[in-house]
Amino acid sequence: MATHYQLWLLSGMLLLQFTLKVNAKVPAIIVFGDSTVDSGNNNQVSTILKSDFAPYGRDFEGGQATGRFSNGRIAPDFISEAFGIKQTIPAYLDPSYSIKDFATGVCFASAGTGFDNATSDVLSVIPLWKEVEYYKEYQKKLRGYLGDETANHILREALYLISIGTNDFLENYYVVPGGRSSKFSVQDYQNFLLGIAKDFISQLYRLGAIKIAITGLPPMGCLPLERTTNILYGGECIEDYNNVAKEFNLKLHGLIVELNEKLKGIELVVVSPYDLVFQIVQSPHFFGFDNAAKACCGTGLVEMGYMCNRRNPFTCSDANKYVFWDAFHPTERTNAIIADYVVKTGLVQFL
């Protein structure tokens, strides 16, 4: 039987078909983070963590594999559309786009990165500090293109989206022997990451950002790849990982309260889809999905990146029936639901 929470989600999201079109006060969407929001920057990076090949992007316009880790669009794309800006957010390193395209939205995210520089080193992707350097370069280009007054208005009124942190645990802390886990307890590592988050947000603020939204961690123990590693326990979600995510999110909320008090004029919010994603995973049929334990691509157990390719004979025919596209990333339909929830809850103050 559906809970009151589930019924609220249904009435608040699904009845609007996952998209909220409004007259936005935000002139641009500027994105930082990891693979959850990378729209193709890793295409231009020497790393094995890429998705610029089929079947990635098979439900994107034109069936194009853009470098998004999904079968179609990702959450920032839907958020941009909801704010009435444009349907997709281009990757800053994509040579097919110019500053004209970036003036209304740009993505600096890199799949596989984290708050911790050691995380980006694991798969040789763009570290968070480098994303900031690209942003500074973008500011100069925007001022050169539009002039200081107009560019500064866009930079000040833009909505900055930050989605990062999962890789710090699942790609780094829990898997790299002799690494961070030998130097930090889980709680200390959470605090270490939050210190970086504090410095990062403060730096964006000094660079002119005011409207900033940061996501908390998802129920990372429920990702298909993690459930596969938990096969001895029936393939259930790894509860310890989920508890770490919830603890981190609680601390993140505290940090946001602190920064809102400290940084004059900032409008900083946490948009945490943890509860929503957990509800979808626990009750996929209620949300119109057939499967949440396995992904669409390949066997749905371990495939991601180059393991998820057009030669894999097991990939599902209809990704809309699956919560996850590959063993780590949501399908386009799941991204749409998450984005709609985020817009209606955490981002509603910016509309």
C-alpha cells in the first residue's frame, strides 16, 4: 500500500509529467560536479571513464552519445528546461559549442571526480579545483563576449548546481587500499570532505556566485554495482553505505546553515533527493518502473563506461522500465523525476 509520502510524491511530480515550465528569474545554469551532472567534459580527457559511445545517449535527441552517463538527458538538463532556459546544458570542453552557447548555461563537471583530489586521481579525471579554474576562464570569456555589466549580471543571477561526493566514498575511501581509509575514520573523512566543500562554496561566492544549490549524497548502497557486491546478503542495499550518506547529508545541512549566516547575501540551499531515490528503489512499481535492483545496460549488475557498449547483448530494450541505466547511473526517466522533485522543493525559491 502506498504511504502518504509516496502519494505526495505522485501528486506533486508525476501528474506534471516530470517537467515544470516556468518564467524563470535565473538567466543561466552553471554546473559543477561528477558523472551525475557531467554532460560530456570527460570526452576531452585522457581517462577510461567515458560514455561517448552507444548505447549511451540512445534516447537523447538524435540518438547521440554526448558523454552523459545515461540513455538520455541528465538532471541539470531538466532543471534548465524547468527554468525556461534551454533543454540541455553543454559541456565546457565540448569544441562544438562556443561562449554564445555557454552564456545561458555551462557544465564544468567531470565523471569520476570528487571533493578530494585523491578521488580524481583514481581515474585521471578533472579535479574540483580545475573545474573552478575553467569557471574563471569562462568568466573572462563571458565578459569579453557580452561586456562587463551584462556578464556580471548573468554570473550574479545564475543558478549554480553542485553534485559531488559519492565517488569520494565508492571510488576512493572504500576501494583504494592503503589510501584514505588508512588515514581517516569514516566520520573524519566526512568532515574532511565538508571542509573542502566549505572552501569551494566560499570561493564561488568570492567569484560572484550567490544562488547556489548543492546536493546531498544519494542512497549509495542501493546502486546496482554495490548491491552486486552484496550478493552474499541477497543483493540488498548496503545499509552501512546508506548510513554514511545520511550522516554526511546531516552534516552538510549544518554547513549550509553556517555559510548562509556567514556569507552576506548568499542564497545557499541543499537539495537532497536521498529520500526520493530510496523510495523509488524500494517501491519501483509505484513509480512506474519494473526494476531497481539491476540496470538496463548489459546484465545490469556491474556494467558502466566501456563495459556498457553496443556489443553487449543483454541491454534492455526499454530503459523507461528501469531506475538505473548502468550499474551506477540513473536512466533519463529517473533523472527527470529527480529533477522535478529538486525544482519543486529545494530550488523553488529561485523561480
